[in-house]
Amino acid sequence: ATRALQCSLGEAVLCPRMRMVPPARPELVIQEDDMPSATLTVRPAWIMLVTGVLVGVLAAPGPAAHADQDVLALFLGQWKVRVRTLQPTPAEVTYIETYRWVLDRKFIRGETQKKSDGTSDVVFGTYDQQVKGYPFWVFSSTGSYSYLAPGKWDATRRILEWKSPPGWDVHYLARCAFPDRRSRDCTLLIQDWKGKVLLEQATSAVRRNE
């Protein structure tokens, strides 16, 4: 069965208009739904499957430092979210999202109520001490899932930023800024190896009941 790579990080991540298709040889091909003749080959060495990544994180030694928990805590609570797709096809989705601590405060878990487009997501985030970054996973009711390689926190600008690892044929850049306690503003840009924009989104979230 094919697995769609979903984009949403305010809410996610890799593009919902693309799917991973396992070919006969040991490599993955990402094929655009609207362009069946165009494929992107991703070398196996750079593919991090969700199950393998989760095992690596769970095996990481020791608890996260307090400062690292403070960054994850920025997501906690209930948010009113608006996601605008700017490219390739303009669209807008709204929903309510709630984050809380799970698994002895080693992970945060986010869950959306049913979105205006009828879908819903579950999000996990943590701090990976081995690479000093914040990986996130997004699971969708459509059956797709997404992975963001460990992001870096810029304390001066109050921005958490994720970039695609070197060598990937599909490049992404996602940022979430926290200008104050009540606001979260995120952007997502995904491009192919030629620089063509596959997906561009802007997300604004306002904390509820504060």
C-alpha cells in the first residue's frame, strides 16, 4: 500500500500531494499525484522510517534537560489554528489542536479535532539528546504520516526550525515562531531538487482560554 507524505506542521510536514511508492529495487520513489510521469528518487541511506527513528529516540540515554523541556512546553495547551496553503493551489483549513505531556514528560502529544476539511492529526515531538534537536512526527486520519528531522531552537529569535538533511532530493524548511505566550506562527516550504515549489504553507495559531 502506498503511504502519502503529509504536509502540515504548524502541522506537518511533507507534501500530501505526494506518495511514497516502493519500486522493485531497494530505493524509494516519491511520485507526484498530479504528475504521474515525474518521480523523485531518494537514496536509501537518507531515508529514516518512522519506526526506526522512534526506536532510536526511545533508546536515547537519560531525561531531557529542563531547558529542552521548556522549548517543548511552548506547544502545550489548546490552540485555534488556521493553515493557509499558498502554493501550488490556494486553500485554507481551520481546526482546534491540543498538546500535552506524555510518557513521563519525554514527549509532547498533539491532537486535532476534526478539521474543516474532515481530516484529523496526531502529532508527537521530543528532544533527541544524541543530535541535540527536536524531531516531530505527524500522523493523519488519511493514513499518511510525516517526519521532521531534529529541529534547532534559536532562543534569541524564539524560533524552532527544521531543515531536510543533506542529500535528500526533496528539500524542506519549516519554522515555528513563538513571539509571545499566546501566539505560534509557522511556515513550511517544500521544493524538488530543481527548486520547484511543491508546497508552501503559512500557519497561525492562537492559544485559547488565555
